[in-house]
Amino acid sequence: MTFKSNDASVSYLRKFYRQILAAIAGTLFAVSDGMTYGWTSPMIPYLIGPDSHIQTTKHVAEWLETALLCGSLAGLPLTIYSVDKYGRKKSLLFASVVILIGWMLIAFGNHMGYLFAGRFLCGMAGDMAFVACPMYMAEISDPKIRGLLSGIIYIMVHIGTLIVYCIGPFTPFYVAPLIGSTMVIMELAVFYFMPESPYFLLSVDKERKAREALAFFKPYSNIDDEVNEISTMLEKQKQDKGRIQDLILVKSNRKAITIMAVLNTGQHLCAYTVILMNLHIILESAGSIFIESSHAAIIFASIMLVSAAYSSLRVDKYGRRILLMISSIVSGLCLLAIAVYFHLKATGVDVTSVSFIPIVSVMVYACFFKLGVGIVPIIVTAEIFPSNMKAIGMTMSDAMFIFGGLIAIQLYQTLSRAFHIFVPLYLFGFYAFFLTFFTYFFIPETKGKSLDEIQSMLKGDNVKLKTIEKCKEADTTHI
């Protein structure tokens, strides 16, 4: 049995290796992006400390968190124009160049203004990359591995977070930016040679290049059938050209954007960005005597990385919904446990004997958050919009992700100063439970479904779905 399993794995890898290679090459920027997200956690304590090469205050330094998200917001108009005008590949390459400039400003800046500018540029380019990349992955991938390829981006993000947590507290200030720069240079050098998405190429009437791209990504398939299927889908959707108001006016689009609004804001309102950007400070405030915050942060990032990798490998097996529900329930329990701990500590209760609770809760949170809430939304984002609305829908979803981050950061900072840290943590915990109920009642399962089937599900076209299922059964029987 073992040999059969190994042979099947080798055959599976041999069949899809070009798609996997393109996915890895196209997501190298995400290592750098993960570093930018986690960068403030070890660096704000340095910047406000006595050894800092830049004079600043804690209040000013905290705005470095918001600067990244403001940059993402500013990048939205450019993103929605670029991915449809110039393509997914060129948008990713351009974003990598901008991220490189941002890191250089951070590495060699000797004033807070350079740091703010660098963070702003990294946020702006990261927004474009996080729209273009999932589109690219969904459009080059076989349905059997679409979840895996779409999830690779988050694996890369957490490799970046782990890197910055490992080196940030222990190396000179400029080391992290130089490593981040190296990652985007690698993407520019490798991803440049990958083909553009065949969906985009056919949408701009470049059929010969689209055929070449399909021959590269899917040499096992009938190219004529693939071209006809994509062309038919594009032609059908061109007849109903996407407009931004169609996100609200068209029922299936309205359902899609509602789902993405809850999922994308939900990642932040489940405290992901708050914890990622403030982990060192939160753990030091908890006052645990068991482990130093810098070491705990490394363990935290390692767990998130392993969990993201596992979820990416299993999301096409278990499905999106079950992972989302398990993830949100456990994440909510962890956040409430941390909130109760800080609440008791603030009221004068001696919590020394249970000071392990925040660290244990944070580690369990790292594991289960990335199992579903932290990885499924980006997969669903790439699946749930029709081609004619994909750029608009994904950009708006990304806008909601950014707004969610801004809201979560401002809630955390404002409520923590006005009351105490446990107040925003209670809010984040309750939102996680709301996300569980929303997933159960409103989010359809997209596992194993083609992009056309997913649109039929959203439209409630049961007749078409039954026809597709019968065709699949007939094909299976024939085989």
C-alpha cells in the first residue's frame, strides 16, 4: 500500500508540477509581505528604546502599523486598473519593484519619514500583489489543486513572519529590510519567465499565447477543449460586462461580496493583524515568567506556518466550510481566554500561577486561526466572482480586508488606551463566534467545483448544477 501511495504522489506531482512551480515563483513576494506585517512587533520596541538610531515616541511609532494599511488603501485604484489592463503577471512584477523600493527606504532611512514612506509603498504594492496573485493562481490551476495553489501565498506570508520574528530582535535594524529585498529580487528573476494567465490572454484576444500558456500549465489536457471552454465563459460574461454597481444589483454578485466582506474583515476582527503586529508587546504585558516574548513569538510564527501549510494541503480534501467553522470557534475561545486573563489582572487579581494562559492561548490561536479563517478567505475570493467581475470584486474584497485591518488596529489602540487591552480582545472573540454562525448559514462549499459551477450555486441555478453533476458521473462511468 505504501508503494502505491508513493507512486500516486509522484504521479500527482509530475502532472501538476508546472502549476506548482509557477505558484511558488509568483508568491515569493509574499515572504517579503509577511515580513512587513510582522516587522512592527519586534521593531517598535527597538525604535522607542534607548538604542534606536531614530528618535521617536511610542504613539508615533504605532502609526507605522496604520501606514502599511493606508498604503494598501491608496493602491486600490491602481490595482483594479492594472490587473485587467496589463495582466496578472505584469501587475505582480510591478508590485515587486515597488516593494523593493519600500524596503530600501526602510533599510537606509535615518528619519521616521523614510520609514512611513517605505511602509506606505509596501502596503500599496502588497495590495496589488494580493489581488493579482490569487487571480493568477485560480486561472492557471486545475480544480483538483486550486485550493493548494491559492493557499501557498499564505504559507509564504508566514515564512516571512517567522523570518522577521527570528532576526528582528537579534540583528541590526537594516538586516530585515535587506532580506525582504532579496525575496522580491528573486521573484523578479524567476517569475519573469512564467507565462501569463490563459484567461487574461484570451480576454485580450491573444489566442496563440493563451495556447502556449495552457500547453505549459496543462500539458495533460486537450488544449482545444480548454480554449473553447474559457472562450465560451469569457464570451458569455462579456455580454454582461462587469460594472461596479453590479456587485449590488446582481444577486449572485451581491451574495459573493457579502461573503467576502464578512470573511475579509473577519480575519482582522478576529485579532489577526493586532496580534501579529503587537505580539511582543502583548506577551510582555501579560507578564509570563515561563518564556521570553521574543522566543514565544518565534514559536508562534512557526506554528502559524505549519498550520497554514497543513490547511493548504487539506483544504481541497475537507472543504472550506468545516475548516472555517472549527477555526473560528477555537480562535474565539482563545481570544476570550486572553481577555479574561487581562481582565482579572487589571482588577488586581494575582494571576501569577496562571500566567501561562496568554502564551498557551496565543499558540493554540496560531494553530487554529490559520487552519481556516486565516487561509480560506483568499481561496474563496479567487473562486467566488465571475471573470467579468473578478478584478472589481477581488479589489473590493481587498478593500474590505484593508478596512478591517484599519478598524481592528484603531479599536485595539483606542480601547486599550481608554480602558484596557481586554476590552478589544472581548470584541474580537465575540466576532469569531459570529463568523462561525455566518459560515454555517450563508457560505456555500466550493471544494472541487469549477468556477462555472460556483457561479451556478450563487445564482441558485439548481437545474444547471444537476446537469453538470450528471455529466461528471457519465464521464466517471465512461472512464
